[in-house]
Amino acid sequence: MTHTPPLHPDSLLLHADDALHEGSSVTPMIPWSATFSAEDAQAFARMASEPMHERYYTRYGNPLHRRIARIVADLEGAETGLVAASGMGAISTVALGLLKQGDRVVAQRNHYMGTTKLLSELLARFGVSAEFVDQTDTDAFARALARPAAMVMLESPTNPDCSLTDLAAVAALAHAAGATVVVDNTFATPLNQRPLALGADLVVHSATKYLGGHHDLTAGVVVGDAATIERLWSTQIVLGATLSPMDAWLLLRGMRTLSVRVRRINESALAVAQALAAHPSVASVSYPGLASHPQHALARRQMSGFGGVMGLRLRAGYDDTARFVAGLRLPQHAVSLGGVESLIVHAAAMWAGTLDDAGMRLAGIEPELVRLSVGLEHPDDLIADLTRGLDTLRPA
Ligand SMILES: *Cc1c(COP(=O)(O)O)cnc(C)c1O
């Protein structure tokens, strides 16, 4: 028997789906069809009854979904996976597929806003209760998990402060409480953090971010064991968050370069974070790769790189912060993250019409907080642009 060595992530991104390729084209064909024809009655019966068949009806799956799921599953060390039309499509499929009335979920106080709303509003209407704890406090998880729970929802690092959850410690507590552990690994990517190896049961991604990487599509992925993924598939086909064939093709193309993008972004973001932290107009930089991050030791333990997102607190009020963001040449003022273009968000701008600086502080919205997602521009150019903007700030 010949022994084939396991592939590195870089190679998995290009070849994990080789066995699913058909025809002689180097790139995959776009299966641009809502439905697929059967050769005979027997084949039709098989297509209609086999779970996760990828050539029956596109809401049930298509050949590109399967290729994407194979690659992400291999990167995360999972058996298999499922693709959805957005990150929230994947997360809501997980929640609605696995939870039932009377179940209890333990989650973080800080999650992607859609996840928070799903747990605190939508699921509450169906009799699922959720308890939210400080993700940085493992003892708080221990207290919450002294009682049984059906699911523990985790996300690390989180927006915008790059707070971390001790994934291995919390997964152990969760399993002792009988819970399924779900980790949103969007910010880290499978290249910087592998939650299944730390004890998680399922990993979800907003593939809109790093996996797709080009700010041109929305998509989601969930990976885990085959029995659970098949159960989630049977939920997904009734929820209907189906990724279109064209977007699946774009996602697959974007994913091929994930390793070079993430490596470069890890390096650039660290350089940018270090430069900004040294600027007199910056009060603080929250980035897990900086030694000043309160959880830097945990970051080094559970991550192999620190990603491209950081939170910046400027020595400025709302108006100067808004002027700084609007005056930058390179980072575009837009939500989302993880793509080739750097993006920046002034968090408080959403409340600008309703609250003044004092009101924002009272509500816990810091008017001087911005989130930066570092892209593939040369780090020296980003640092020069950001520094020029910071130099114009008057001390508040
Ligand atoms: C963007 C995001 C989501 C939601 O993904 P969509 O693709 O926008 O639905 C979920 N979790 C995290 C951490 C995200 O950044």
C-alpha cells in the first residue's frame, strides 16, 4: 500500500476537492441549473431519496456546494460540511436544526449581532432560553454550565475588540453539561484557529468574509460530523438559505488563495497594529497579536495567526473620529471584513442621529471607536495613510 502524506492547508485549498472534479477543464464548470435530469426511473428514485444528493434540485445541493464543503471540512479537520447562502443562513440552520422547545443555550454577551438576535429574540419565541456570559471569563461559563445545556455558542475573536474565548476550557465545561459546542470561526479562519481540535463539535463560518475574500458575495459554511451535518441539511432544505451556483463558483475561486491572503493579512495587520499603537492620537489598539492585548497569552495558545481585524480607540470625539474615517484614502468606509480591500467602520456612526457624545458613552457606545479590517494593500501604504489621518486629529 502506498502512503500518501497529508497535504498542507495551502494544498488542501487547491486539491481537497479533486475527487469531485468532472471533465477535463482545469476549473469547475458552473452547474447553472435549478434542477438536474435523471437517466432513468431508478436514478430518479435515488436522486429523490438520497440525503445531500448534489444533482437533484439546487436547494438540496449542487456539485460546487459539495466541493466547498469538502475543502472547509478538510481545513477544519471535520468529516463533512454544508454550504449556505450566508453566514446567518448557516448559523440559523444550526440553531433551528438542533434545538427544540425547552432547550437552554449558553452563549456570549458579545456575538455577531445576527447571532445575538437569533438567540435572544427569534429562538425565545419558540421556547428556547439563552444565557449570555462574558466570553473572557471562563468561570462565568462554569457557573452557567453547572446546569445542563443543549448548546454552547462561541465566537472568538469577536467584534470589535477582538475579545477571546478560551475554546478548549469552555468546550470541556460544555461537554460536561451535555451541550453541543458550536464555534463561529469567521474572524480567525481555519488557517489561524481550528476549534474542532480544541474540542468543538461544529464550526460555522461567514464565508462572506475571509473564505470568499473579495467582498463580492455572501455565503456560509458549517462543518462537523456526518450524522449532524445530514440533520442540518434536512433543516436547511426547508429553511431554503441556498447559495446560488454562481456565488458558489466565486466562493470556490476566492478560497483557492485563502492561505496567501491570510498569511499576508496576518503580517500586515500586526505591522499596522504596532504602528497605530505608537501614535499619540491613538488611545489603544485591540489586536490579539499585540503583547498589550489582555488575552495575548491565550491568543498565542489557541491561534496560529491573529487575522486582520482590530479595534482602535482614538484620542478624539465623535466628529473628529468621523472626519478621520472619511478622510482616509485607502480603507473604504464600509461594513464587513476579511476581503482584499481594507475596510473601516466608525461604530458610533449608526447612532449619530440620536445620541450626542455623552449619550453614547452612557449607552456604552464609544464615539472614538473604529474597527479596521486590514486587506492586501501594502502595509507601508496603509500605515502612511492612517498616520496622515491621525496626524490631523486635535487632542480631544
Ligand atoms: C458577518 C458575520 C456573520 C454573518 O455572516 P453573513 O454572511 O453576513 O450572514 C456571522 N458571524 C460573524 C463573526 C461575522 O463576521
